[in-house]
Amino acid sequence: MRFDRDALHAIILAGGSGTRLWPLSTSRRPKQFLDLTGSGRTMLQETVVLLDGLVPIERVVVVTGRRYAGLVRAQLPELPPENLLVEPRALNTAPAMAVAAALIRARRPDAVIVNLPSDHYVGQAAEFRATVTAAATCAAARPVIVVAGVVPTSANTGFGYIELGDGGREAGGPTVHRALSFTEKPSRGLARSFVASGRYLWNANYYTFHVDTFEAGLATHVPRLSGLLWPADGTGQAFVDKVYADAEAVSIDYALTQRARNLYVVAASFDWSDLGSWDQLYAVLAARSADGAGNVVVVPDTRLIVTTDSARNLVIQTSPRAIALVGITDSIVVDTADALMVARRDDLQQVRAVVARLAEVDELYR
């Protein structure tokens, strides 16, 4: 089947309420609604910009939770109101993608869909669009699900790992490979062996598929969810509410990707990060804006930040007041109107524990 660019649609998932970037990101305003990279746009807005020239806003569907619907409308005023689907409750990524795909299918039965997270960093938009085009061309031509893969930089156990098989070039673009296996969040030892082999990529969670292929995959691997979707009109919020009343919480990785036998992968040529921790944000920002000592400062007034004998720190501040770092290395300092956090970069796994303890005291930090 020939790839029709007018058939390409996008789903953006914007319902996450992550707290790993606390205190800047909170459940009231999570990271997808923040400008984390100093671009002047929030991560959600940056995600829409990635699609410029590829998928017009009229063919973009955003899925978010009730708590964040107002933020989406404020940050994406150009999004057609009917293209915003509001989750009645959080059920992870599989139901969110499923109701959005059903809506798109009702409008365009031959649609090819790319699914995007709303809170990831992509360094080169042109390379991203080339990757999506190659994936869409492949997905339009055969019944496969194509994911974007990133070369691992560490044995991170928080990602899915895709084993590369044979590849073929799609319309002169990036090479699309058959995926031999997919392992979601492996153990540390297994992740190390994957990275050492040079045959695995991280799953960046950009999925591309023909809507028929996605429907068939759900019917095979998640029949209960599939039964709630088709046949159905899939055209409004009432449909979403009905599906969510009976659907179970499950991620697309566990529900479908890890079980699929028709998985393909295209190796990303763009810089990527899921910005899943302060350390990862530091790495993205330090690559372009660190001073001679490796310090990165993102504040309203840099004149108020003084560093002496300090190196490789990230300082983020939302309102101007003086901060002095003396003899501080490899640390994160985040100063907001609500809270101050100072932590070593190698001890950031404790952030979630801190947030959980604060939630007992103040609902703000949940």
C-alpha cells in the first residue's frame, strides 16, 4: 500500500503526573506543561512543533486527565476542541492510545498513526520527521508496528530494549529493522548485557502503525480492551467515558509491544531524552549551556547566582533571589516559590521518597 501523507495522524499522550522532577514538576503542573529546556515553549508545545510540516494540528489528538484538560486548552489553543480526549481516571497508556485510535479510525479508516509522549526532549526536529516518515511508510505498506529506537548510553533499567534484526531502507530514508525481541524494564544485569552486545536500542515510545494493524494487535493481545472499542463510533467524550468505565490499567508496552510478533524498529538519528530525572535534564542542558566548570544555571536573573569552587551543578530557579554555591559539585539545586531541593546528582532516586513523605503533610506535592 502506498503511503498517503494525508492519512497520517498523531496521538499525543499528556496525562502523566510524574514527580521525578519535583519540586519544579508537581502533580498540579507536571513536566509536560513546563518549559524545561529554555526554549520558551512547554514540552507539550514542543511536541506539537515536532510535527510541523508532517501532521497538521487538525489531525492531532491529545489525551490527558481531567486535572490537566484546562492546561492543554491554554497551551494549545489551536487544537480543535473535539481533538482533546479527557481520561475519567488514569489507566496508563494502552487505553489512552486505544480511545484516540478509535476516534481517528471513525474519521479516517485508512489512517496511519504516530503516537508521541508529550514530555520527551528531541534535539533535531528534521531528523525526527525523517524517522516518522520512514516508520509511516513502512507501517502503511505492511501490517507492522514500528517503534523508534535510541542507542543506549547506559544500562538503564527503566526503558524497554529492542533487539535489532535485519533491516531495509524505506524510500531512501532511515533504515527500518525487524525487531527480534522486546524486553520491557530488564534487570540491571540483563540491561548491561544488552548494551554490551551492541544489538539493542532503547524504546523511545514513538509508535507508528496503520489503524487496522493496531486494532488487530489489541484484538489478539488485549481482547477485553478491544471489545470495548470496536464496533463503536469512537467520536466523543461519552465514548471515552464508557470505555474507561470498564477498561483495566495497562501500559502499551506490556499489553502489546512485548507480545507482538510484527514489531519493527527504526534507529533514531536525533538526540533524545525522556527527561526522567534531574540528572537527565542536566545532561541535555549541559551539552549546550554549561559554563567552564560544567555548571548549568536556568534562572530569571543570572547575576544573582554566585558559584565559587563549584562544578557540574544544575541550578533552576523560578523567582529571582540570590543563591551562592561554595564548594558544591555534582549537585542539583531547585528553588521554587513552594519548595527548595538540594541533592547530589548520584542520589536522585530518593526524590520520589521525599515527595511521598511530603504528600502526607501537604496535598500540593502529591
